[in-house]
Amino acid sequence: MAAQPIPARMRGLNRAEICDQNFIEFVQGWNGRADAKPAAHEAVLDGSGATAADFEALFESQLVSRHLDLMARVLRVKNKVFYTIGSSGHEGNAMVARLTRHTDPAFLHYRSGAFMAERFRKLPGMDPIMDSALSFAASAEDPASGGRHKVWGSKPLWVLPQTSTIASHLPKALGTAIAIEQARRIGHTLPVPADSIAICSFGDASSNHATAQTAFNAAAWTAYQKLPAPVLFVCEDNGIGISVKTPGGWIAANFSGRRDLDYFYADGLDVAEGYTQVQRAVEHCRTTRRPTFLHLRTTRIMGHAGTDFEIEWRSIEELCAVEATDPLLRSAAIALESGLYSKDALIAKYEDIRAKCFAAADEADRRTKITTLAEVVRPLAPYTPDAVKAEAERVTDTDKRIAVFGGEDKLPERQPPRHLAIQINNALHDLFAKYPDTLLFGEDVAQKGGVYTVTKGLHKTFKNARVFNTLLDETMILGLAQGYANMGMLPVPEIQYLAYFHNACDQIRGEAASLQFFSNDQYRNPMLVRIAGLGYQKGFGGHFHNDNSITALRDIPGLVVGCPSRGDDAATMLRTLAALARVDGRVTVFLEPIALYMTKDLHEAGDGQWLFPYPAPDQAMPLGEGRVYNDDADDLVIFSYGNGIPMSLRAARAIEAAHGWRVRVVDLRWLVPLNEAFIAAQAKGAKRILVVDEGRHSAGVGEGVITAIVEGGSGATPLRRVVGADTYTPLAGAALLVLPGDDDIVNAAAELA
């Protein structure tokens, strides 16, 4: 079909100007009959659930949102604004804000300008226009992110800043809803009212994403068991995702018949019509405590973002049809039909809000910007060493510990030396006694005690409210963790194997670890994630149970990763990781070497040299502190971690016998962040250096260690790396062809000779 000519009124204009003109022309050309002006408490139109007062507030919020969009499109070309994904066409979400509370945690779609403007009414003295302008301008005074990103967020309004990753916020929204209910079962005091609900908005295209589907499935899985999960999923259906259209009727067909996901529809293009429909969904969610799906009809005005020139890929007829459904035109009609506004008064209101938005933008442009790297990273990874040390070494009530372990004579520090798995188990019991709001959850962790019985006995001691099994879904496990953290608890989720983390990585990388950064440290996700991993399992192998790919963890800004090689280190490290979470709100990972769980011997069977006493509860390992074996030896220094430590110690004995060298072995213990100063100090003066890395050749820990050695001034020292191959780990004995072993270390030392 031949392209249609561009109408005269659209030539030389951008879509923002057209939509702006549409509103003014609509109001000026309106010639309908106006009713008598209703009182504030009366229905704005006959049959509407919205009062005149409701409508006036909603309409103003819609106008604020629209003019912020128009302002952003105009000022982006002048480099005064740095974000143009607008909310135009979605202004009906203001109804959701009006009908919920400011203490209902909200996880929002990026088209939530009207929602935010309306929620700002919940607390006095707040200015949605100026706050939004500061965020658009990337000002350091932006109260949401401090200028680090344009986000909808507010600490006093319980709007947690959203990222741009599609649908990644749905699991943590559901997790927060579940956490609200879980608090009652463990006696935890919530930071929000006990009957709060979690609000989660997203687009129709996003609803198809795997991360969204995992949240819907987990919500229904929870409700199916008659467990409360008061989350309000708000699907803002505008029928298109950037340029890909959603099939007509798809959202209703896909969600209206789902068991245990209660479906409601509301017309977001007409606040007089849609208000009661939204109200029904909100009240249902709050009273039944069931997951609720609100299908909110919207449209998308002005394209996906400022760089989306729809005229290039949508017909004129289609664009005109979309503009005709503009919800602001319907709201203008309601304002005029109800008698609340005359045409002149309505245009004056429209222009007044426009002036306020542009004035705020001009002011925001003059405000302070981020100018140094230190300012950028300040909220990313807060660390207060003295406070963390004090918290890690703080001992819980002795009587409580005695009760948990079943008697004074059964306290772990009074037992013989034990292997890694038992010491982790003892340390977890201690943490649960110390922190009554600690929760441990994952696949098989409760009655079974985990695949390797590391969590054995915790469920029996602390019951199902604190130690429980989840559905088999790592994304949702980490979403739950964020929800519990949002509500002030200390989650200890378990990821059964390191290979299972990768499919859920964005819940840590894009969500949990980024929250402090994007909220300017106003919101935190304190958690201690336990991940069993690394190689060398005997009798149960293959890549998925012998995964040595640590790169995905090392790449996450702000994350802390500790990896013990022995039981006593595991206990003191866990105390510090928990303290980092509790004091500084950090997201921490405890990487547990599976092959060392049950290891008792070092050099020969029965020597018991890899069994260690349980450290007293007032002992903790400082972040970044390594362990050094034979610290005055300098003929050869071996850096390693995890399984590499006992291997290196065995190899050291053979190297000493073969070459007469005195060998020092350095256990890094902390893999993220690497303690570069410690590594450089250990390398200084060494005659030879080996870096033993059980990870892969590319992007492994060893690369970071070598960089620290070279940048620390020891680059001229003869150096070799013993490292895994760049391949997946095969089954059975072939695994040892991939992973470094004792002989590889000995042979590398011989090369240095």
C-alpha cells in the first residue's frame, strides 16, 4: 500500500508538539453540555465511583505527568534533560496510586509518572514536579538516586527505585508481599503496616518475559497452598512493546483464567469509568491477601522514547487513531461535562502546570551535578569496618546458644575438630540464635537438610517459619531474599549449585546489588547468599555439579564474595558476612567448595589434618584478611583459594623435597573484592610466584591476582599460573583433565626452577 501523505498540521512538528496541540484544540473546540458543578464528595459523573475531589486530584496528577513528558522531549535536545521514556497514555495509573497507601511498597513500570505525582499527595510538603525535574536533569540533588539514573523512587513514599531490566522487579515485588505476611509468623516488626500490599506495575510486552512468568507462577504456587501473598500485579496494557505489537486480546486470554492469580480489568483511559474497577482490585488484594492481577487498559502516546520516530514505521491513520484514545482528552471531557472546569479555566490549568514543569527543569539544570568518581560510587558498597567488626564479634545470649545446641557440653567450641560441612552448620545455628529475624530457604534445605546435609537440624530447631523449602526456581529464591530484606529481615537463601546461579544472576547483578547505588543508599538489600560450587566432587560430577565459573560473581559491582577452604574459616567468615549485611546493608555471597565439605585429611588417609576446632563465638574474620601458611618462606609463594589450598599445601611438601625450597601458601579467602594490597605485600620479596586458580583460564580469579601482583611492583618476579581449562567440566575421571591438580602445581614449580 502506498505511503499516506503527512497531514499539513503534522509537517515540521514532532509527536510531542502534536499531542500538545491536540489537547488544546480539543478543549477549545468542545461544545458539549456541562452539568451543575458537583460537590467535592459527589460523583464526578453519574455512576462513577470517583468523587469530584478524586477526579480533580487525578486530573492534576495526569497533567503533571504529561507536562513532564513534554518538557523532557523539548529540553533533551538542549542537553538539559537525559531521559525521554515517557508516561503519556499511561496516566490512568494515577488511580492505582490514589487507591493505595504510601506505605504499600511499590515496584514500578518506567511509565509511572502519574502514579508518582498522585502518590506525592500522600505526604505533605512534597513536590513531584521539582523532584522529577532533578531526576531528569541527573542532578546530585535528585532525592531518588542522587543523579545516578532517572528512576521513579522515593524513600518516604515507599517507592523502591526501578531498573530498566525488563520484568526483573516482579520476583522481588512478590517476595516483599510474602515477607509482609512472614513477619507475623516470626514475630518481626515490619517497617510498614501489617495489612500492606506490594504493588508491581509493568507493560503488556514485559508480561511475556521469563522473569515475569516466574513471579506469576510462584504467586499462584503460593496461593494454591493457601499461603498469603498480597501482591497487586498491574499490567499496563498499551498493546505494544517498542515496535512489536501485542496480539489483540492476549493479556486477557493469558491471565483472566489462571487459577490462584485473581484477574481484574480496569479502563485506564477513563478515570470516571475505571476508578471503581481499580478500587475493586485493590480491596480484593488487601482483604483476601491473594495475588491479584489488574489488567489496566492504557495506550502509548509519543512513541517509546524521544528517539523513537514512529512516523517511520507506523501509518498516519494508526497514529491518529492512537492519539484519539489519549486519556487526557477523556479527562478533559470529564472536567468540562461535570462542570468542574470551564474551557478557559482548563486551558489556564494546563498552561500553569506546563510553566511549573519548565521552571522546575530550568532550576534543576542549575543544581549541582555529580563531578567525581568518588561521588558516583559512594553509595555502591558502604563499609564501616569498626562497626562490622563489633557486630561480627558480638555474642548472643549464652543461655540462648545453650538451648539451640542442646546443652552446655554440646556447644560447638567444646567439640573435637570438625570438617567444613559441620562447621558451616554450627555457624548457621549460631547466626540463627543471634539474629531472630534470619530466614534460611531454598531447594531441599529444610527437613532434608540440603543435598549435602549442611543445613541439617536447622529446620527442627527453628521451625518452618524460619527454615523452609521453596519451589525449584533460583530466580524466585533470590526474589524472595530481596523481599525479606526490604522488610528488614536477614535472608540466607541457598542456591543449590553454582551452575544454577547463572540463570538467576540478574536478580543479584541488576536488582539486589544495584539497589543501594540507584537509591543513593536509601534502600538496602542485606542478604547472605549461600552457593555450593567449584569442582573436584567425586562420584557426582559433570558441569552442573562441578561448576568453576566464578566470573559472573566477580563482575557484580558492590558484591562481597567469601570462599573458605576450612571449617574454622567458614565460621568466622559467616559472622562477618552477616555483619556486613546487617550493618552496611551489603549483598554477600558465601561460596562453599562442595568437595571440601567432608574432607578430613590433608596429606594421607587418616591424618585428620583438615579438621579444625570451632572458633569461639566472639571471633570473626575481617573482610579481605587472608591466611598465610609458612609466612616467612620466600623461595616460592603460592596464591590460591578454596580447593586450591589443600592442593597447594600437598604440592608444597613435594616441591620442598624436590628443590629444597621453602614454600609459602597464601589463602585469599575473599574473592570479591580482592585485597590487592594484601596480595602485593605477600608477593613482595618472593623469588618465584605461582597462582593456583581452580576457575577457568579466562576471566578467573587468577587474572585479578596477577594484576594485583604486577601493579604492586612484583611484575619482574618469575610467575606461572595453574588454572582450569576454558571448557565445561566433564563427568568422572575426565574432570581431572580440566581442573588443576597437585601434580600441575608441582610441574609449574619445576618450570620456575
